Amino acid sequence: MSLYRDEGVVLRTHKLGEADRIITVLTKRTGKIRGVAKGVRRTTSRFGARLEPFTHVDLQLHTGRTLDVVTQVETIRPYGEALIADYPRYTAGSAMLETADRLIMGEKEPALRQFLLLVGGLRALSAGEHEARLVLDAYFLRSLAVAGYAPALVECARCEGTAVRAFAIVAGGAVCGNCRPAGAAVPAGETLALMNALLKGDWPAADASAARHRAECSGLVAAYLQWHLEHGIRSLRHVEREPAT
Ligand SMILES: [Zn+2]
């Protein structure tokens, strides 16, 4: 039996038997893990409410044959407490947890950049400095980029020309008039600029954007994310090679 420690964000939990729970956690060094928290549903549990979704925790586990077993938990930041009182922030946070879980398919494969993006996204949501939907769209665009699927936004996804006119998910993002496939969306130039600001982390530009461009951006980003999730995002093992530091 070997013990290990890591910190991570609880993505989801489900019941196991009468009193136990299986928790899925995106950790900083180990990647995505699933572990059993024994007796956590009893009122006397020493883990209390620390193993709830959104909570950034410091964990100690011992390696089991199938599932690892949680032996210690300390709360680092209970992001759920800040989010639960505000419905738009809560739903944005829930979408982040679900997306992280779906983008990172393999267990125990280090995904440090995805972990840092998720913690940064939850922190920004709970700080409330930017509109929840902008924080969520920034998280979607950046986590897709880390997974190897950044959309083209400034140059045509097909010919790299700079006169982009349309957005075509199947083509990989913005396209010029010549490369534009039938049925491509034709967003406002400001919408593509907003998507680029969110991808690059240019918050002054993103915060100054107009409501209609935010709405158009959210629609395109959601469709782009959905398409990649449904068409099988490759495991992050192919794109996250750098060692955890
Ligand atoms: Zn083109």
C-alpha cells in the first residue's frame, strides 16, 4: 500500500453503497483521479463537506487495487460556497467542472495546464470581476487550446489569409471568403475579436465588449466545444508532455 499526496479540484461525486462516495478529482500533479471516501455520507464523517464539487482540496490517498482510498482531506479554497449563491456563476462553474472531466479522459495522466486553467477559472468566477459567461467562454477556449484545438480567429483556418469573413467549426474556426464552406456562420468582426481577446486573456478588451457580441461569442464557443467533444477529443496524453512542476 503506497500513500501519496496531491492537491486538486473535486469535479464530481457519486454514491457508493450506504455511506461511501466515489470522488473524481483533477489534481495538480497526478492528473484526474477517482477515489473512495469511506463513511463520507455519515453525519459524523471526519471529511465533513470538504469533498464536494468545486472544492480545492489537499488530499492524501493510498493506492488501491481498483480505486484509491482517501485518507486525509484539507480544504484549500471552498469555491462552491462563493458560487452557490449566484445562479449564473454556479451554472458556469458546473459547466467548467463537466468540461474538465470530459476533456481529460485518461486517469493519472498529468494535466497541469488544465488544472491551472480550472483553478484560475473558478477563482475568477468567485471573485466576480468579470461577467460569468465571459469567464466561462475564456475557460472553454483556453482548455480547448491546451487540448490542441484552438480555433483560428485572426487568420483563415484553411489558407491563413487575414481577410476572415466567417466561422466554420468543421474547418477549425475563422475562414476567408474563398475558403468559406456552405452553411458557415457569419459573425460580426467584433465577435471574432472578443473570442481572440478571451483566448489571449485580454480582459480590458473582453470587459469592454457589447452584449450582442458576447451572446454571439457564447453561441459559437459552445457549438465549437460541443463539436469537439462529440467528435472525440484525443486524450491529453498526446499534447501534455511537459513535466509537472
Ligand atoms: Zn482562406
